[in-house]
Amino acid sequence: MTTATTHTTALSPTTRRLWARSRGLLIALLLLVITGVILAALQSGQQHGRLDPRSPDRPGSQALARLLAAHGVTSQVVTTSDEAVAAAGPDTTVLVTQPDVLTKRQLTELHTATGHHASGRTVLLAPGSAALDTFAPGVRAGSPVGISPRGPLCSSPVARRAGTALLGGLRYTAPDDATDACYLSGGLPTLLRLPTSTADRDTVLLGSPDFLYNQHLSEHGNASLALQLLGAHKHLVWYLPSLSDPSSLSDDERGFLDLVPTGCSWGLLQLALAAVVAAFWRARRLGPLVPERLPVTVPASETTEGHARLYEQANARDRASAVLRSATRSRLAPLLGVPPTHAHTPDILLPAVHARLTTAPGAGADAHALLFGPTPEDDRALVHLADQLDALEISIVSQERHAPREHPDR
């Protein structure tokens, strides 16, 4: 019980010192984390990303979604390829906001799903070569141009009703079967509508999505053009591709570990085993400890004072009192005629002490409590113990000096 209590007391100041030194940094880190959590919580429900129909931000499309809803068009937001394929039904417009992030397999599955239905439309925003090869074979993307208000410059009723609109971006080569090639730049359209084998289904390619943003929807004829392109059918699937989509990984795509040669894994295993064996080899004892002469001589008084300061800082009264008692017993044993090997044995040392103290001052003192007693409760008690041990030792030494000595007969 005494040992456990003593260890707890000795560790408490160390904990307090560590807390005093590091509490400023910990409080600063805590405030930083709390601030980040609060900012994330405040912004988590406000920004949904570019072209998101739920976002009221400038690059969002919430205004367009509400305009479509006012004209009886229901919108459905999907973020995975499987959801887009499942939602692509009849009389449905599928808007793909980022077709270039889709894999070849995703594009093929989506094209197959939309082609099964006789009526519908697929709108691709700024599609690249991969999406064009799947949805618009024969069409090639040209160099991009700046985005600015442009006139229809075509006979399409949709474009003529909308008039000037904010278009640009990628330009496309118009094939012979193109129905509408509008908003030209350098002779190439930035809006291209292509028919399919089904009369009521078509594909629309847009070089830029800027006219769909909240910040530009009210400008020029952007709202009219967006409403006619995306509101031609009763249902609109708003496909926002995500890089976290599980289906975005190609079947033949390999991870980092797949690129590591097979022999390297065996080599690493052998190196790990060698490291373990070397650790066991170096950790074994090589023999008894050999004393080594110190480079400098430290006075005993400085060593004693250093130990005392360490005991005081650690509040280790148990260790300090044990050292004081052990040193006193070691010095008293030769004076009392007790062998050094039994200096710390109470049954042998104490009778000799009591026999010597019968005629000495303070003979009523409890020698057992002084030499083998419990740990002092506080520093004052520790100092008092040291004084009592000194008095006991002085008393015995003094008695030893004044004791009559026997002289051999001449």
C-alpha cells in the first residue's frame, strides 16, 4: 500500500508540469479544430458545386431548376453511373454536366440505356473525344473560343426563339446529318443537335455551360434557350458525375501495389525478417556491466545536493527517507559490532542499538521507527527524521568515544 501511494504522489507533479508547458499549444489546437468544424458545418449545406440544381451560388443552377419546375418539368439529381442508367427512361432528358470524367464503360452503359427508349434527349456539356466517339460518332471537337453573347446564325426554331445567348467554349465539326448547328464561331458551331435512328430522340452538344449558371440565366436569351433544350420532355435527369463513383474505376485499372513486381514483395519480406533477427541479436546481453572511469571527478557534496534536488522536484520522500536510513544503518553497524551484511536486518541491528542506548541520552526514543519506520508524510517530517537520525548517530558515536577501553596487561 505504501509503495503504490508513493508512486502516485511522485508522478503527480510531472503531470502538472507537462500540462503547464503544453496547455497553450493544446488550447490553440483545440480552438483551431472547433473553428474548422464550425465553418464546415456552416458551409456544408450551402454549396453543392458547379451546375448543381440545388445550389443558389453563382455557378449553381438552382434558378434554372425552379424555372423548369414552374413549367411542369420534374428534375432528378443523380451522382453515379448506375443511378443515371436507372433514371434514363422514356420521355426523359439526360443532362451530363461533365462527360469527360466518365470512363468508356460508363459512357457505353449510359448510351445504351438512353437508346432503348423511343423518345428522349441527351445533352452533353463540353464533351471531349471519348464522349463524342460514343454519343456522336464522326463529330470532332475543335479548338475552344472565348465565351461571349452570340447570335443563332442558324434556322433552328429553338435558337431563333431564344436569340442571342452566352455561348462559346468548344466548337464542333458538323456532320452532314446534323439538324441544327448554331451559335457559330469561325464557321464551327458551339451548339450542335444530332438526330438518332429514332425520330423522337436526339443528342445535343454544348460547347460551354455558362448560360445555365444562376449568374447568367437572366441575361440575353439564356433562360429561353435553357428552358427549350432541357424542358422538351416531362422529366429531366441531372447527372453530376462524381470521382468517388465506384463504377468510375475501369476493369483494367490497376492500383499502386499491382504495379510493384512480384519479386519485390518477397525481397521486402526477407528484409523485414533480417531486421527482426538483427534486433534480437543486438538486444541480447553481451555480459556483465563493466565500470568505467568518469572523465571528470564530481565532488560527493555536489552529487548529494543534485540527488536531493531531484528528490525534491519529484516529491520522492520515500526514496529520500530510505537513503537517509540506509546510510545511517551502514555507519552505525561497525560502531555497534554488527557485520555489514546484517546492517539492514532489524532483528540483528535493533538489539545492538537498544543495548547501546540504555545509558545514552534519549534512550526512550523508538529506534525501530527511526531506522525502519514508514515514509514521512511531508517535507517537515522528512527534515525532522534527518535530525533525529543525526542525533541518534551522534549519541552513539559520542558514547563510543567516551567508553572505557581495556588495556592489555603488561
